[in-house]
Amino acid sequence: MTETTVKLINGYEVVIGFETHTQLAANSKIFSRASTAFGAEPNTQACAVDLALPGTLPVMNKKAVECAIKLGLALGSTIAPVSIFARKNYFYPDLPKGYQISQFEIPVVQGGEVSFFVGDQKKTVRLVRAHLEEDAGKSVHDEFIGQSGIDLNRAGTPLLEIVTEPDMSSTAEAVAYAKELHKIVTWIGICDGNMQEGSFRCDANVSVRKPGQPLGTRREIKNLNSFKNMQIAIDYEIRWQIEEIEDGRAIQQATVLFNPDTGETRAMRTKEDAADYRYFPDPDLPPLVVADSWVQAVKAEMPELPRQRADRFVADYGLPEYDATTLTQSQAMADYFEAAAKASGQPKLASNWVMGEISRRLNLEEIGMDQVKVSAAQLGTLIARIHGNVISNNSAKQVFEALWSGEGADVDTVIDAKDLKQSNDTGALEAIIDEVIAANPGNVEQYKAGKDKAFNALVGQVMKASKGKANPGQVNELLKAKLA
């Protein structure tokens, strides 16, 4: 595998960096005990601490810190033994304090990298940092009645903001990075990854430049909540910036929003710099101290990471790199494959079925691996019967259909009930082949003249005559012998 190379668009290089707000898997807020449950009535989950009412003091959520440690371990980052919280000052209706508690100069997670594949090429994106912070509230606009309101339920929700270097040079790389990061944070259990509910929100910083020139002025596309929208928004922004420059207009640094209805981005406000936020250490929070013993305790409980598991699938099961990467898109899929592979003793066949029929059914019914209707043990038994020449591939699909629809729970019972066992009776099969040869002299002559399609036609006739019960491999062997 090789590192991806920079591709030019109309003579311009694209430069992309990401800031991803990951909502951490904690039941309470980062500095209070208020609930973080999604879907509550507006303004029912914002307590006095979240609003910074007089006399209240924030208290750090230990679970949120553990989530940050897990991410740092997963991405090869440095976990700061001491980090500092700061107040980020700005005025917006959904920020009741008038400031946001975040980390600025010394974040808890520093450096690290995310590696992934774009096609068959490897790409590595460097991370600048990942810092803990609290979320703001949410502005709610009701166009029907022409009014707006503020829902403060999200105020104080624990976030980990993950910031990259501007290492991506195409929309494909950006989307692949976001998918890989999404996989990692859900795999290690620090985020549920629900983009529609705002648990995983991506901001893309996009700029363009001529090769060899300094970095262009960036525009930040805020709150991209699906991979599809991410692709459309970045593609549009790239085209827009190139057209602006080609028309002689300068790009102004700005925060922009994406409209999924029009497929366009539009400027929301001029982009602020750090100085505009007047950062200063939060006087109510002491430095966050993370002892090495705490890091080691968290490390001991970490699961096998996606890339590690993919490498093991290649080494232990002899899978191609593509299969191993696909099967580790989620921990549930990886677990399912491994159980089916062990039950069947045929890892490549198990891989083919999981990536093929299982994935097709999940996509068709729009369900996840947690709702798969054929257990790994059932699939393993089915694959073993195929490998053992008990049933053909076509018959296996009929058995799979019965298992998926709930017609039966036991593979062998379904095979017997549907009379799907392959016939390995050589004498009976030879008799069928003789009849097919006698009834199809034209195909016989064409085959002898070197036309392979004629042989396939004869095989099809034999399978039809045997009602699909003949062993295809045996049919090929006997038919070739008789036509020699």
C-alpha cells in the first residue's frame, strides 16, 4: 500500500482539516449531574451549574476524562499529565454563561494520528489535539409560527473536540477520515456515533491554493451531520472557492453553513481567531491531573482496536486486506465474522457471506448487525455444509432465506425439509449425463469445436435434470470425461 498523492482540481490543490465534536458516553454532564439523555422536553435538563448561576461551582466528570484517555491510547497520542481548563468568551443566545468552558493552551490529548485507506492507498492524518469541553445549548426555529426559542438541554454536555492538521487533499480523503474516526470512537465505546442526534459533528476547514503557494484562506463548514452531506458540502465549497479566485475575488475567512436542500454553503459569520475569544484559565476549576496509574488502568481495559483486529484477520485467517478492513467496520461485524469463521472452519467463505448476503440483507432492511436474523452459529453450520458438498451454493441461499425469515432454526432440518441435499450417486448422475448428451448433439459438437459456452449449457441441462441436487464439481468432472 502506498500513501495517497495530491490531486489537482482545475490547477488548484485542496487543503482540508477537520474539527470533530464527539459527544462522550457519559450519563451526566461534564461539570454537573444533569442528565444527557436525548429527546427530553426542552429546557428540562439544564441545572443551575450548567447555567453558571451565582453560588454554583463546576465539578469534573470522571467518565469524560476516561473517554479522553481511551481516545489518546487508541490514536497513539500523548496524554498530558496536567491539563488546564479555560473560559472561551463569546455571546450567543444558546450560551447562557456568556462563556464556554474548554481547554486551550494545554489540552488533555496531544498529537496522534488516524490511518485509513482510500481505495487501495493508505493515508495518515496527523492530529493536533483533542480537548475536553462543554457543549452549548441549541437555537430552535419554528418557521410555521415565525418564532425562535432556546433549548438548553445540551448545555454542559461533555464533548471531546478532535482537531487535525490540514493533511487531507480531497473530498474522498476527508470522508474516509471522518468514517475512520467515527468507527474508532464507537468501537472503543466513548461515543454512540449518532450523527442525526448530534453525537458526532464534523466541521471541515477548506481552502485551495496553486501548487507551491502558501496555504489559502480557509472557510469552516459547520456541523456536517452525515457523510453524504459532508461530501456534497466540501465538493461545493471547493468549486465555489476556485470560481471566486478565478473571477478575481479574494476569499474571506468565515464560518459557513451547508444547506442540504440546495446543496450549497453560505456564510454565517466572519471566522473568529483565538484572540477574539479572550481565553483565560477558569478560576473555578483546578488543573486536571491524570496519573500514569490511571492511564495504565484504562489501557488494561481497552478492546483490540480495529486496525489491530484487521491485521490479525489477515495473519490468522489468511484474509485479503480488503476483506479484513471491511469486516472491521464495526465491532459487531468483526465479532460476527469471527464466530462464523470458527463455527465453519472456512474463514474465506465466512468472509464472503458476511460481506455479501448478510450485508445485502442488512442494507435492504436498513438494520444493523445487532438485528441480524441469522446467527453466526447458523451461518457457520451452513458454510460447513457447502464446503462438505452436502448442499450447493444455490441450495444454500434457499436455506439462508428460510433461516432469515424464521421458517426454521436448524440448518440440517431446513435442508431435509426442503430436500436440498446434493446427490453424490455417481451411477445416477452418469445416467443423467448420458441422457443430456444424447438430447443435445448440437452443444456437444460446439464444445468439441472449442466453444466453452456450449459446455456450460450442457452443465445447466444436467443440473436441471437433477433438480439442482447434483454436485456441480462432480458434474463438470464426469461430463468432461464423457466428452473427451
